Amino acid sequence: MLPRIAVNDASDYDSEIEKVKTTLTEFQQNAHLVSSSADVEKLEQDIRQMTDLLGSLLLGQKLQQSLDSAPVEHAAQELVDSVPQKMKSEGKKKST
């Protein structure tokens, strides 16, 4: 029911958000007959998954926009410039 999400780049957020919004609109327009408590639970779970996904994408988009902003880039450059010795990349490390 939920669209497959693939965000590899900051520009991917807009298209992924649109996919979820389209899914929500289709979900809203389709009739969902509820005849038991299990049906209500399933309907609630589906709605919650879609809105959680939309919220996560919106949050990720806003965080990425903040990270890409000029003030953050300037602060990062100031941090690098303030180090008394040249910084050396140690490559990517797996976090736990």
C-alpha cells in the first residue's frame, strides 16, 4: 500500500513527498468499509503508516535544507579554518 521510498539526494525529497501525498489522496477517495474492530485497527494502522512516512520525509527535507544552508556551511568552514593543523580524512566509519 505504501510507496517505496528512495531518498539518495536532497532533490529526491520533493518527488518522494509527492508520492506519499498521492497515495494519501487515493486512500482518502476510496471507500473503506469498516465492519469490525479488526477493520478499524487495520485502517488506523494504514493511515498512521502513511502520515508517519510523510512526516519523516518532511522532517528529513527540512533538516537537509538546514544542512545545505549558507549559515551552516559558513559555520562548518569556520570550524575547519580554526583548527591549528591540517585536518585529514580518515574515511567513512561504520557507526554502532
